[in-house]
Amino acid sequence: MFPEIGNILLILAFTLSSVCFLSTSYSYYSDTKFYDLQKSAYIIFFLLLVSFLLLEFAFLTDDFSVLYVANNSNPNLPDYYKFSALWGGHEGSLLLFVLILSFWMIAFSFMNNYSKIKDKNIVLSFFHLILSCLLGFIIFSSNPFERLLPIPSLSGTDLNPLLQDFAFTIHPPMLYLGYAGLVVPFSIALGRCLNVKEGWTSKIRNWTVFSWSFLTLGIALGSWWAYYELGWGGWWFWDPVENSSLVPWLLATALFHSAIVSNSRKIFNNWTILLSILCIVGCFIGMFLVRSGILTSVHSFALDPERGLILLLLTFGITLYSFYVFFKSDVNDENTINYSLISKEYFLLINNLFLVILAAIILFGTIYPIFYEIFSDGKNISVGAPYFNLVTVPIAFFLAFFQGYGVLTKWQESPLELKPFLIILLSLFGLSIFFSYLIFNDLSLFNLAGIIMLSLILAGVFLSAFRNFNKGKLFFNSFGMNLAHFGIAVTILGIGVVSSHSDSKEVILDIGESVKLNNYEFTLLEEDTRKESNFFSQIAHFEVENLASGKTFNLKPEKAFYPASKSVMTESAISINFKEDVYISLSERLDTGEWIAKIQTKPFIRFIWLGALLMTLGGVFAFTRRVFIR
């Protein structure tokens, strides 16, 4: 009964959203009366929220007559994971996505007033375009309320053990808040193509920064989750699904920088609109890669070519329609400004070009294996870290310079503040080199690259903060920007150090045996077992001694077996301190009773996620200051 109600509510939401888009389009092209669509936004959100809660109820009550519940839950699964299991698969995660999208729609409706109902309706109609396409896809090809009849499952298949983790509860919602949030600037931009001019540049700037903040946090949470849950000890693997989230992030970064110029100088208008469209196209391409099974990834939601084809057609349809509206418009820059090579306009333009080029290079490397397989009679090829590192690091150098010195430039023509910039830059570079040698007694090429980029960005941040502080406007005018740029520098520091100074060793140990890595000695003390409601695990107890300080601590990595899904999972054990993580993961237990384990040290790896958190806070502060404080 309840699943049928949830399905009916989905159909009602789809119908209402489609009617809203079609009626607004008809009203615009026939020049007839517009009806306020704001109330419909609240109705659709309510319908989707109740539908979502009914599916959640099916999970919590073990209703295995619902196929999606049977495929992603189990009676022995703890209630906490039954709750998050709703977005553990393809169908439920899409339902969560459209719910979040409808939330963005009502948030935008509530927080943005237009002098004409017609203008607001036009913008909302593009929300409905995306929403109705996704709802139609859910209802006709990915319905989470489909029944498993006539004989329902007795116990269910279980939730993927990889997803039975706290980070999974918050990682997808944060990521979807970022993806769905990019529909806001997309709708505003297409509205501008239909002559909705009221505050469009400031709205795109503000809402892009806000959704970018959630996207940053979502990507960082995914990296953190993969680091400790997958047992590899890595933070980024250039996996196709990781790349598909990075591409919209880079385009969104370019978008809000372009919107800053459009808002302040009334130029780059077409570029801003184009980037708004490309952000959504990038999101749909990522959705296609994740949900079609066309590329192999541990993150993939589905392996259904038929649904992948439908998503591909949706992507093409939305792309063609968006570009049709864009090229039919007569958007032009409102000012004719001659700006010099050392102006803020020029630096932001070059910064944007590098970001778009970087996004294109990453996308090309991600989808190249698809085309290679098509044109080579089924031969497979993989594009991994060597390619991505080779092509991204040089571009990152240029971005670091334009980001560092660019914040010091002024509109139209800037004085060359090279002397104070170079003084701070060389000071930071010298200090970084000194501390690197002091801590690691070594300086690799990768570490040197990270130090140069770190120094470039921080020199600009510190000089900008000092300059604004003297003018008494540090907190309100540039705090968010400086905090976000500082976060990027911290992340770069973490990446450079952990890439240069991580160490690892694969060992085979029996009870009582020891092995050394760097300043640590690892001793396997004993084995133990643990039984939970839906899995049991073998635990290896390690005593780890810091040979420099003489202090000891214990680490207990596990090997867990999940009977319902017949899956084996590695649960790593990590000791965290300011300087480094000490990391142990188990591989397998040999017939002789020995354990194969991987021990690792990861210096300053936490800086990667600390930087991402600072970027998020900077973006949120910039949004709230402009929208609420003004």
C-alpha cells in the first residue's frame, strides 16, 4: 500500500513539474498570461518528501516486497544503515537527488524576489525542465517502488559493505547538494537568455559559490571515506567517478570567477552563461558515467546499459536545448572596457581558461578508454595517475600564480605590486624549504612543486589580507575569498607532502613477529574475533612503538565477512597525530596462520581535508555575507 502511494506521489510530481515547464514555455512564446509557479515548487517538494519518507519506511520495516529494498537491505542490518541504505543504490540515490533539487528550487524561490512574476516563472521553468527529465527517468526506468512479486524476498541481499559506514551517510547528500545546486545558476543563465536581467549576475555568483561549497565538501568526504574504508591508504585514485565529480567542480570554480567579472564590470556575460550550461552538462556526463556501467569503478551505482543509453539521450537533449536557447539569445556585454594584461579582468579570464582546459583534459582522459574500446574491436586500455599527473601539474602551476598574484590586481589597470609580492613569496618559499628539510631531511620534485604553488597562493592571500586590513574591511569584504584561497594552499601542502614522503611496506607476520618502517616498530601480538548482527570479523592486534620517543600504541585492523552478501571487507586501523597517520590494513590470512598486512605512514595527509573544509567555510561565508548581510 505505502509503496504504491509513494509511486503515485512521484507520478504527480512528474506531471506537475512537466506542466509547469510546458505551460511557462507556452506562455512565453505565445505572450499570454503567466501564473505564479512558486506555490507549485512547494507542492512538488512536499510530494517528493513524502515519497522519500515512504521509501525510508519500507527500509526501516524490512518490506522486502519492494525490489529496491530487497536489493539493498537485510533484516540484520543495523537501523542506522537501513536509513542510509535508501541512497545506497541507483534508484534511491536518484530519488534523493530530485528531492534535493526540489529543495533548491523552493530555497531559490523564497530567497529571490523578482519585480515581475513572468521573470521568476521563466527562471523556475528551467528548474522544472531538469526536474521533470529526472523524474521521468526514475518513473519509467528506475522506479524505487517496483514490487518483487509474486514471491517477495525473505531476507534481502544486504547493503554493500563498503557503504556500511558513517561517511556514506553524509557524503552523497553533500555531493548531491553541490550537483543539484548548480541547477540554480543554470536556470538563471537561461533565464537571462530569455531577457530576465534582474540581478542575474549577482545571483549566479552567489548561488554558484554556495553550491560549489557543498560540492567541495562532498568530494572531500568521498576522498576521506575512500582513504580509511577501502584499505588502500590513498586519498585520490583518478577513478572515473572521482573525475566525474572533479570536472563540474573545476567548471563551477571558473563560473563564479566569471560571474564576479560580469557582476562588477558588466563584461564576460556570454562566457558566464556558457559556463553555467557546461556545469550542468558536466553533472549529467558524470551521472551517465556513474550509472551506466560503461566504465569500471568501485563507486558505480548501476551496470545497466539500457538505462545508461536513456541518460545519454537525456544529456544530449538538455545540452542541445540549452545551447539552442543560448545561441538564439542576444546577450551582449553591457560595457566596452579596455583592460590591460595586468588587470583583474585579464587575470580572471586566464584563470578561467586554465580551469576549463584542465576540466577538458581530465574529462578526455576519463572517457578515452570508451572510444578506444569502440574503435579497437573491444580492446581495453586504462588511463591512470601517470597521465593525469603529467597533464594537471603544469596547469596547476599557472593556476597557482594567477590565483596568488591575481587577488592583488585591480579592475581595468593595476599597479605592478611585484616587489612586496616577491618579498613575501621568497620568504614563504624559504621557510617552506627550511621546514621541509628540518622535518624530512629530503626534498623531492613533487614536494618542491607543492611548495612553489603553496608560496604563490599564500603570498597573494597574506598581502591581500594585509592590504584590506589597513583599509578596515578585511572581515566583511574579503574574508571568505581569502579563507577559500588559504584552504586551497593547505590542501596543496598536504598533497605535496603526502605524495613525496609517504612510505609503505607489505609484510607477512606471525604472532610475536615484528617489522620496522621508518621510526616505528610493528609487532603482531594476537588475534581475536568479533561478531555483530550482520557480520563477523577477524582482528589482528598490533603494538606499534615509536622508536624516537619510546611511546607505544595499539592498532586493530580487521577482516570482516558479511554472510548475506558473501562479501569480505578490510577495515583499516589508523593512528592519527599532527605529523602523520600510521596506517595498517590486512590483506589475507595464510594457511600457516600468518597475516599478510600493509603498513604505511602518511605525513600531513589530514591537511588535504582540512584545506577542503576551509574552502567550504570560505564559500559559505561569502554566500551568507552577500545574501543575508549585504
